[in-house]
Amino acid sequence: MIIIPARIGSSRFPNKVLADIGGIPMVVRTAMAVDDIDSVMIATDSQEVISIAKKHGIDAVMTSEHHQSGTDRIYEAVQKLDLPDNEIIINVQGDEPFIETNVVEAIHHLTKKNKDEKKILMNSCYKCISNPQADDPNIVKVVTDRDDIALYFSRAKIPYPRDHHFDHYKGHLGIYGFTVKSLEIFCSLSPAPLENIEKLEQLRALYHGYEIAMTEVQTESFGIDTPEDLERAIKHHRL
């Protein structure tokens, strides 16, 4: 199952999940982009989002407005659905209206591969980005080991190229794969100081000693974090 967290009160960009892109709210467009892969549900804290989703034929469930992260919100939705422990849950952010199906399918495949690996709590992906792109704090960077297990995520430029030019940064895409059981474990962990500093929920897993498996994907998609990103999205839709 694919679950899309949709918090209406984003501090950086309020109501962005309802931003209009070609006559369709962003979160609805995101749901439409992935509904050929698996069943899709929006988990939200807004009755307005519930109503708009229903209007477009998309399932949605009301969740608390007090969640620390989108993954916590998804877990509440999963609890209401009473799904089995081995069910695969894909967390697709509501600000990814152009996400390609091959990206989500890659996460599903990786999650299925690792579902019995108790050390691996989450599965995610990255794309290669350039040195100038890595300067943008809205593009999260990840460094990995030789087996593509995440070592750290940051809004800062990592790794820092001290002695020479470096142009092979890994830009993280905020799409996560869990089993219901690993999702339960993640949400039982206390929020981490690193998570609060960087505002990156995945750092909770690393802080508590778990692993996040990564895979490289090819994508032209981009998340919408600012009004400028929205303008870019509107132009992209018109192409």
C-alpha cells in the first residue's frame, strides 16, 4: 500500500499540499501519479484534504495534527487499517506530483528484498546531483557505505570536498519503504536530537542504531518545498 502524508500546516509553505498544479491540488496529483502501482491512501490532519481527495476518488483518512513526522502520521493510518505485519507500506511525500512509477517500484522491490533484515528499518533512494545542486539545503544529501547503506543524511553539503572538486553527490528522495512491523518499530523510537536539528525524520532510525538501505534511481522529479518550486512545477506541467 502507498500512503501519502499530507499535513496542512507546513511551517515553510502553509497549505502547499493543496497548491494548484494544472487545476489539480498537489497532493491529489501525487496520488494520481502512483495509483497504478498499488492502492493509495492520503493520511491528513485536514477535513478539507479529506473532502478534496473524495472528490477525486482517492481514499483518505483523518489523523492527528500533533505528529512529529509524516511517518508517524502514516503509522496512525496503518493502525486504523489493521494491516498484517509483513504488509509493505510505501511513504510517498505529498509534494512529489511528478514522481515516476519506476522510482516507487524500486523502493517496493528493495523493501521486499530486505523485509526479513531486522537491522534494516527503512528503505529509500537517491539520485546523483551536481556540486551546485548540493548547495541547496532543500535538497537533502546522503552518504552511503559500499553496500548503499546510509551513513548520514544532511541539508549541508556532504561529503565536503576539502582538497579537490567533487561532483558526485547523492540527493535523497523522501520516499520510504517499510513493513508494517518496521514502521511500528520506527514510530516507537523517541525523536532524536539530530532529527530535530536537521528536520529530517530518517535520522531517528540512524540515531537509534538501525540501518536505512538505499538504491540509486533515475528521475526528473523534484519535491516542492518553496513557492519558487511551485512556480517551477507549474511551468513543468505546461511542457
